[in-house]
Amino acid sequence: NAGVTQTPKFRILKIGQSMTLQCAQDMNHNYMYWYRQDPGMGLKLIYYSVGAGITDKGEVPNGYNVSRSTTEDFPLRLELAAPSQTSVYFCASSGGLAETGELFFGEGSRLTVL
Amino acid sequence: TQLLEQSPQFLSIQEGENLTVYCNSSSVFSSLQWYRQEPGEGPVLLVTVVTGGEVKKLKRLTFQFGDARKDSSLHITAAQPGDTGLYLCAGATAGGTSYGKLTFGQGTILTVHP
């Protein structure tokens, strides 16, 4: 069972470069999320989507962008990378009521901006 | 902004000891989830509590949701090295602009020594 698949697992960027973190889920979940995890800070929500074609900002959206053209895919775009975006990024999906449903997480993408 | 404060942030104990992790907020949540995360992996759901005063047991783990649904605790009895990991609490609110978004605590890093 694939579940939530994130690519790449590791990436080093130079300041000002752009990149896309890919996320795909094969559970036919409507809800998808992008979180970032910094040491000692837990998980912060960047963007989320409640279905194809619908996205909304989370707690820390600045410097990022998302799209949701299909149910399966939810890519996260970083424009003009900055050192403050060095973090571990997790994509997650949920199929039930989002307020009580289980979040299924990918394995994470570790991004370093130098 | 809703905040969840977890304590302690770090816990280092010997195998066989008991421990409790706390998750507190000034906000009311419709449900609260506990996740466990191992290095290099995404968080995995342990339990969801939805009713004030609810107690759920998962083998040696006991989860409690406060009567006012503002706090929760995780108690581990006779800890084992396999319990080592990062424990995260996450609160959900229903309705409005917060629908479908979880607020995560900063996590508790538990190390159980053989």
C-alpha cells in the first residue's frame, strides 16, 4: 500500500531558487495538507485543500503556493527559496470528517536552503 | 490563533518507569488526536478522543480528554525502549474557517533506556 508518497526526500537549494515538492495519495481522500516541521516547533500548516480545485491558506503560507488539479496530487511550490524555508515538509491526507478523521502522512521531504 | 502547549518537551527515562505527557490549551477543541513519530518518518495516529472526560486505552497507553475539552494527557505504563519517539498532540475545531485544520503541539521527545 503506497498511501501518501512525497518526492524528493532530500533537496538542497540555493537562495532564490525555486522548486516543487510533489505529493500523491492513492486512498481517494478529499482532504490534503502541507505541513512544515521545525525542531521543537511541532507541525505548522502551510496550505490545505478540501477537494480538487479548492485550496486555502494555513498558518504559514508566505513563500509557498499550491494547486489541486486532481484528487490524487497536491504539489507545493517554493518560489525564491530563503534560508527560513529550511525545514522538513510533510504532506498528509484525510478521508473522513477532517475534524475527527485520521491524518495519513508521507515520509517527509527534508529541504535545506543555503 | 489556537495554541497547544505540550509538556514536558523532553523526557528520558529507564525501561519499566511510568510517564505522563500533557497537552494544554486555553481553547476548546471538538476533538484531540495523539500521534507518534519516529525519526525519518511521518507521524502516525495513536488515538482520537472526542468527548469531554473520555478515557481511551491502547495496551500500556492511556489517553484522557479533559472535561472542558481544553486539555489532554497521555500516560504510559511500564515504558519500553520501543516507546521511544516524538509524541504530538493535535486539536481540531469544527466549523467556520478552522474546519479541517489541526493545531499541533510542539511535541514531546521520549527516550526510554534499556
